[in-house]
Amino acid sequence: MSKVFVVGISGPSCSGKTTLARILRKVFSNSVVIHQDDFYKPDTEIPTDPDTGLDNWDCPESFDAVKMHQSLQYAREHNGELSNDHPRGEDSNTHDGSMTVSDDFLNHLKEMIPKDVDSKFRLVLADGILLYWDPLIYEQFDCSFFIYAGKDTLKQRRESRQGYVTQEGYWVDPPGYFDQLVWPQYEKWNSHLFPNANQNEVKQNNIHDLSIMNSDTENIEEIATNAMKDLISHLQATK
């Protein structure tokens, strides 16, 4: 039986975390992705921000952390498999960049994997904007990645998107939503990771083997290549 290895991939909205998760799923033959977005509460239960009066999709209370924890536990206990009733709505949101990378590049990443590593492990790749807030979630990870970018870059990426498939419908950001909620909530719920508000300096806390990447200065191929090197190193060191 393969050894299950759980990887956390977090960062602000539009940073590239889902792109990286889906690239790694294509590269590792024995892998699945668990999207935090599949654990949003029903649309009618999303909290209302008291200051703006808008639905707040970017706070911890918007997610069912217990159900996500149960899915991570199930995958670890069932050789990396997902349960039959595992939610899969996030696969309907295809605005990530994983479809833009070439087959040649994917093959290059596959060639980086030692044969004994590919056959020995079953990867569970978790991605989401708030993976490192709740210990119920982040204590499940064997290694962790955080991808960030500057506010202007993330705003441009977010505002170029059409919208998001949700549990009960479709969400389109109202005008000013990024400035009013997305960015302030990102800073609020991830500030514990960065001393002195410096995203180049990470405070590990209890998050296991956390690596930081910047999608302002690195393109997706560079991020994926560096993540592969880091991930393979962790896998080889795992007994």
C-alpha cells in the first residue's frame, strides 16, 4: 500500500495556489486535490460583513472546517482516496492557469520524480485561502506551501474573473469587493504568518515545513519547478 502524504497549498485569492495544486495533480499519477472552496457553507449561511453589508466569502466562518478535516482524515485513512460523497463543485471553476502550461513542461516535471518516490506515495493536495488559520486543518499537512503576490497584482487578477460557481448558484463580485473585503480579510487572517508584515519572512508557528513563493516575481513554471524540488525532497526524507 502507498504511503499517504498530505500537502497544503495556501495563499490569497488569485495568487496561483489552485493552479499549482492542479499542476501537481497532473504530474503525480497517484494524487487527488481537496479544495477548501468545496467546503463553503451554503450561500444563505455566508456571514454578512457588518461594516460593508456584503457577503463575506473570505472569513473562517464561511467554511465548514470540520467537514474538510473529515475529508482529509478519510483520505489519509483510505490510501489517498476520496469518499463517494466528497464535494467536487470547485472543479467547475476553471479560471486557474493550469490549462496554460504546456505538455512539454508537464513532462519535464514528471521526469523530476524518482521512480521509487512515484510508486511509494499517494499525494493528497489541499488548496485554499485559509488553510493556515485553523489547526484542525493545518495540522493534517506533512508539508506546506504559501503563494502570495502584491495587492495590485491580485486585484487585477481577481477583477478579470467572471465569477464563481457556488453550492447554490453563482457569485459575481460586486464593485469594490476586492478592496473592501478580499484584501483586508486576507491580511487579517494570515497576519500571524508574517512578523513585521513582511511576507518574505515567515513565522512557522505550528505549520509543518512551510515554504513561501511569490507569484509577482516568479511565473507559474518557476513556482511549479521550485515546489517540485521542495516536495520531492520532503518525500525522499519521509520514511
